[in-house]
Amino acid sequence: MHEGAGQDGIVGVDDLVRVAFVLCGKEAGLSLEAIRLMVTGDAERRRAVLRREAADLRARIAAAQAALEMIEVGANCPHEDLLQCPHFRRGLARQAVRIGEAAAHSPVLR
């Protein structure tokens, strides 16, 4: 019996590795298909899918970092009306441009 084989409901080491692998992939935002291809697909297809997933993850990280900047500016802004703060407004304009650029490159939003 190999390490992953369960007996009487006992979970093997290989089973735990697979579950951890899926959870880490989902945490990174990978699709279930991409996760499956990482372990079952041919190498060229896997590489192509993972390159696309990596590009998507980089875009999500950049968007999250920009959103964090806006939150931090708002948290530290002395203005009573945040929308009247010149610094916040400049940041908001930059964020709107980023959103527009991301939408233009997104296969979902095209």
C-alpha cells in the first residue's frame, strides 16, 4: 500500500499533500483547472496555463496594492470630506486609470 492510500478512513500523507496543494492553489487564485493541470497535464500546456495564471495574479496583486494605498491615504487624511482632498483625488485618478487598463486587458471584461 502506498503512502497516499487510505485504509479504514485513514488519510495518507499523499492525500494531505494533495489537499494542501489544492488549498495553496486556491489561495493564490488559481482555477481548479489550472490546479489539475499542474499535476495531470502535459508540461507545455501546464506551462502555458501557469504563465497566464501568473500574469493574472500579478495584476490582482497590483490592484490590491493600489487599493491599499488609497485606504492608507484615506486613513491618514486630515480633510473632513475625503473626496475634497487633493492628494486623495490624485490617487483616485491613478486608481481609475489602473482599473481601466486592467479592464482593457481582461478577457472577462472585453
